[in-house]
Amino acid sequence: MRRRKHIPTLTITPEQHAVLQHAPNVYLVGLMGAGKSTVGRILAQTLQRNFIDSDDEIIARTGTTIATIFEYEGEAGFREREARVIAELTLQTNMVLATGGGAALRPDNRAHLSERGWAVYLSTTPERLVQRTRHDRSRPLLQTGDPLATLRQLYDIRHPLYQSIADFEVITGAGQVSHVAQQIINALLEHIQQNQQNQSTSNTERPS
């Protein structure tokens, strides 16, 4: 029997957990291999939220692999399925969503991710990503003679799109994924507290 992989939980105080309950959905964006699913599971476990991977959701709904969808429907067909899934999932609450690397290509996806929660961009270099994905045969776009060149091209196109919707950008790929998750927790806490301070200041300055 296959052992279930242990998902670590970050240590946060009861006060921090109470603050984080007010955070909206968290959407992880970034290139393939950036660690969105692994980091997302840690975040969801820590925040006591549901975790969903949009690629896994597409696989569950179609009963086949991403590679097979690409083979029979092409990338355009896959992107249509992906857009429908993201439109539906971002209407849910109390969740952490890991998106596919190409989700930011479509304007409607970018709108849903930026307007219905907080987007976190897991940023790293193509050189790091090619090392992390070199043995992965489930990624159709990398089944080429020069995956590094492909990743560099994808980075050039997608990096500004990720940045355009990101509430936070976190560098990943150099250390432990739990450290990346902790950075995101810290950013969420800081953002919530800053919003609360701004709201308090606004209320104080409002004429009576």
C-alpha cells in the first residue's frame, strides 16, 4: 500500500490564526515546477482551508491526463477547460488554489484571480525550473529537445502577467517549501494588518 505523504503544518499563534481567518481565498500562480501545489497544501493545512489544484480538478472531471487532453484537443482545448474550472473554483470560499502555469494567459482568468482573492506569484528562474522538471513526463509543453529554451520563452511571456495580478511575489526554488509557505503567511498577516490600520485611519479622519 502506498504511504500517504505527510503535509507539514506551520506553527502560528492563536492570534495569528484569528487574523488569517479574515483573509480571502489565496491563489498561487507561477510557472510549472515552481512549487504551487506543494506550497499550497502546506498553506491550506496551516490555515485549515480546502486545497484545490486546478490541473487535478481538470483531470478528475475528464478522467484523463493533461497530456491526453493536449494530444486530442490541443492547448486551446485545454485552456477552455481550464478557464471554466477557474471561473467556478474562484466562486468558492475558504480555499487555497494552485493554478496551472498557463492560467494567467487568459484575461478572464486574470480577472477572476485578481478580483476574487489574493494572488501570490511563486517566482523563480527557468534554470531552476528545468532542474525541477527534468524527470517529469506529465508536462506536454516541456516534451521538446530543449526544455530550458521553452521555459525561458514561457517566462518571458508569463512573468509580466503573473506580476500584473499578484498581491505578493515570493521567490521560490532555492530553499525548503515550508520556508516559502511561511513567507506567504507573513505577507498575508502584514497585508491584513495594514488594511486594518488604513481602515482605522480612514474612520478616524472621517468627519462626524
